[in-house]
Amino acid sequence: MDLAKLLQRLRREGAITLTIHVRPSSPRTGWRGALADGSFKIDVAQIPERGKVNGELIRFLAEEFKVPVDGVAILRGLSARIKVIQVRASSTP
């Protein structure tokens, strides 16, 4: 998993879309790595109840990519473990 390359791509393109495999109820929130298909695994230290995992995932990605929380959106998979996420360098469309 190369966060530096993703950050460069975000700066260059203005927005990136990622497929994330979430592992909820983990001891801590963090990257688990990249998969062969180009998606990423992330552990999330929240239980899958009432959107807690989604909120923690959005907070974590916003911090990692140094964007506002509203710069991270779940495009698909709100209630699934596999999510398609868009990260925007700017919160304006």
C-alpha cells in the first residue's frame, strides 16, 4: 500500500475513487494493504451498527488524505463490507 502515490494522484487528478474492503470491529483503524485487484483492505475500530463503521472510515480517510470530512463520500456499499469511496481534494464539486 503506497499512500504517497495515492496522495500524488489525488493532487494531480483532483479526485480518486477507491474500492475498500472493510474489516469492522478491529482493535484499531488502519490500512491492511492492497489486494491484487487494485482494491484496499482497511481495519475499522467500530462495530457495524448505525453507520459507525462508515463514519470512522470517512474520518480515517479524510485524515490520511488530508482533506475535509465532506471530501470523502461512499458511492456504493453503505451497508456492505466492500465499499466504493471517492476522495476529493476540494469539497466543492
